[in-house]
Amino acid sequence: MDEVEDELRRAQRLHPPAHSGHEGWAIIKEEMDELWEAVRLKQSTPGRADKMRREAIQVAAMAVRFLVDMDGFQN
């Protein structure tokens, strides 16, 4: 959870809040797509587990960010 919080804080420093539910969803989907790419790597690919872990942390952080940003959504 500390890693998720660290990633959330990093993203908040680098990027403005999502402006809508659609935008927030698109951000989560992009992270899910990156996680899926990591999952699809061959099991023998060096660093696969670390990549999956990093991407899963980003998915979790962006889901939390969605919740945090919801108050400002216009739609």
C-alpha cells in the first residue's frame, strides 16, 4: 500500500486531476492495458514479475486517484 500511495503522490505532482469520469476511466484503462502487456509476456522473460508488479501498482494508484478526483468531475 505504501508503494500505491507513493505512485499516487507522484502522479498528482506530475499531472492535473482528471476532468471527468470518462477521462479518469481512460487513465485507468491505459494502465490496465500496460498491465495486460506485462502479463502476456512469456513467463521466462527476465523482469516479468517486477514489470507486472509495477503496472499493478499504477493501476491501483490510478483507481484511488479516480476516487480522489471525483469531486471535481464535471459529468
